[in-house]
Amino acid sequence: MNFIDRLIAWQNPIAGLRRAQARRALAYYEGAKPSRQRKSRTDNSSPNALVGAGAAALRAHARYLERNHDLCRGALRVMVNNIVGASGIGVEPQPRRADGTIHTEYASALREGWRKWARRPEVTKRYRWPLAQRLAAYTWLRDGEMFAQQLIGPVAFLNHGSEVPFSLELIEPDFVPLDYDDLGKSIRQGIQSNAWGEATNFWVYKGDPREGTTFLTDSGLKAIPAARMLHLSTLDRLHQQRGVSEFASVITRIEDLKDYEESERIAAKVAASMTAYVKRTDPDNGYSSDNVPKGEDGQPLPRDLRMQPGMIIDSLTVGEEIGMIDSKRPNPNLVTWRAGQLRAFAAGVGASYSSVSRDYDGTYSSQRQELVEQWVNYAVLTDEFTGMLVQSAYETFVWIADVSGKIPRPRDVVSGTEDDALFIGQSMPWIDPLKEALAWEKLVQAGFASEVEVIRRRGGSPRDVLEQISEFRRQAAEKALMFSSNIASTPGAPATTSPAQAEEEATA
């Protein structure tokens, strides 16, 4: 009670109590009060309890949708292609000397060694590094998590895929049991942690637990140190250890959409099979069974009323007419309703609506606005994927290449910078190349951007572009060929107008 409440209560205790109770009632959040229109959501379980109760079921359901629903499969492919891309996350080594410059010789050696390792980076030798990244991202988004064990040095029955003794074992989340808990050893959902919550060991089945050949007991598990295990997971809350599928919040919506589309397809097939019937009026209007043609046995003769093009029906009697069944299909509101549901589904999983639905209608401005906003989400997911898998794998590769003597670290490389690198994700595509090129050209000319940035935004490597241009111009000069780019770069040559400038002048 505040001062006024106490003053009123001193003179009239009942009025003061009512005043305090009214203020207390008004202090509640309206959203916290259940009503007939709003159910009470009071479950405040810990994130690990919620994940343990539902993650396995959500994972199985997401896999079912990925196998059997085209929209889910397409959404996953769109996300993986924009997060990882065709060439995977690029790595540009940047080890530093004491003066801050890049040690180009060591960087070149690391780049070449990483390129050879990327041919067969994992234990089965089936997946190149870009494909391994896409499979990892696919599993991560669909199942909510995935694991990768780093195998270093001599390992029994394992031949590493390159001269650097380092390989990855890609593991689906089923191998780390969600239901394995041992509070005495601080093991929760297959992950052993210290008092601060830092993972120290991952308990993994020695074989696939779904094959029926693995003992689903403690004897069938092995402990892998956390230093050797990479864990990609979708985390929604603090203190959460295991990941949850990206489809968790949209499963109900996409299942309803799948069922509704199937119902509409069946209805459309029924409507396409045109069905007619013979409508007979009541006897007062002239119909009588006596008028129906009969055979010698007195039974009505069968009539052939199969529909054919141009047919003439002359077997109807008085009081009969042909009626058609109208199923009201296709539903004229189907496209609008489906588009709305697809937008909500795409927003829930983090994919682009235009890419999932293949609906590219709209102006240049609206399409670019959607692309810019969506690309922020892809960039965030790319950063998470890079930090949890690619960067850790590259740092381990550099360390093993050094200690194994395959790519030793030079003495003039500052310690701690040997594994510095620039990780290059996918670039945002251009909707209208001419407009984008004009914008970037003005930025470069004004000094607000560099040619290197433009090349990277186009998805290229500045080093590779320079080498290609240099080699191309050398071969062109040997053949006495001259191109517009050569003329513009030749000292003392007359100024030329670029196609972008010509277009701009023509528009003006």
C-alpha cells in the first residue's frame, strides 16, 4: 500500500483495502490472464526437459515430411543452397608476420594443402568437402543438430584422405542418445559436462542404433572427448544442450496444407471425371414406368448412356432429363489461401517465400527488398554454420599440418595467427545486373567500396580473378588481340565509355 492507501485505510479500512486490491488486479499483464479466447500456457519447463520430451519425435516427423512433401524438400534445398552453396564455404588463409602483413608463402602452402584435403575430407571417402558441408547443413536444419568427430593422427583401420593425417566422421544425431542420463557423472542427454556446463565428453553409440545390431545399453556407448567433437545445433534458449528441428514450429501448418492440397487434388480428379444422372420428375408431370421400353420378359431394357463426343440421347422418356454433377472445383480461393500458408511456412523455417513457392511476381523494388531482408537470415545461418563446423575444422587442419611436418609454420609467422582466415559465404545474387553494376561502379569511383569487395559480392575470389585477367591479357597480347578492357587499362589510351556509363547516359 502506498501513502494514500494507508491514509485512506486509516480513516476507512475497507475502502483502503479495496483500493489496494484494485491496484493489484490492474498490475497484471492482460496476456497472462486465461480466458475463453486465450488458453493458459503455464508450462515453464527447462529447455533440456522440453527437448528431451519432443526432439526425437520432431526429428522423425521432419524426416517424414522431407521424404514425402515436395515443399519441405524444396525449402531445405533452398536454405542449404543459400547457406553453403555449390562450392561450400570458402577459406582464404591470412597468417600474419610481425609487421601485420600476410605471409603469402605460408598462406599459399595452406591454401594448396586445404584444397587437397577437401577432395576426401571424411572417413568414407564418398563426399568432397562442398558436398560434406551441404549434407551437414541439410542434417542440421532438418534434424536440429549433427555431429562430426575429428580423427587425428594414426587411427586403427583408417587411411586418411590426404597427406595431412586429419579426417572427419559425420554423425547423425541418433548416434548420441537423447535418453541417456547419468546425473552421478553429470551426463544429460548423452553429453557430459563440468560444473560450469561446458561439454567434456559426448557419449556415442558404437554402431547405428537403428540397425538392430547395436547394444542399446551402456556397453554399446563410447565416450568421445569434446575437444574432438564438433556439434552443430539449433539452440533457442540458454542452457539448452541438444538442438531442435527448424520445422518444429511449422509442422502443424505444413501438415494441414499437405492434407488440404491432397483433398483438392482428389476433388479436382472427381470433377474432371464428368458424371451425369437421369433425373425423373414425379408422376404428376408425366413420368411413368409404363413408358420405359421393356423386353419380352417385361423387364426394362438397359440403356447405353456412356458419354461420347457429339452423342445424341434419344432414349429418354417423358418426364426424364439429364442432370450434371457440379463439384465446384477447382476452388477459386485455393491459390490465395495456399500462398498465405506458404508465406507463413517460409517465414517459420527461415527460407525465402519466392524461392520456396517459385512465385517471382512483383516489381524490381519489391523483389530486391525481399531478397535483402531474407539474405540477412541466410548470412546469420552461414555465420553459425561456419563457426560450428568449417572454422573449427580448418583450425584443426592447420594445427595437424604443422605438428605432422606436412606444412610447418614458418618462424616469422606470429604465433596465434597461423590459423587466421577469411571465411567466404555465398554472395547475394543480383536481380537486375545492369542496375547493380551501375550502383557498384559509382561506389568504387567515389571511394566508398573497393574492387575486391565487388568481386567477393559477385561470389568470386579476387586472387583468382587477378590471375585469370593477367593470364588472359598475356595470351591476348601474344596474339596481337586488343579488347576494350585492355584499351582502358593502357597508359595514354583515349578514354572509353563503359557499357554501364553508356546506358546511364542514354537513360538521362
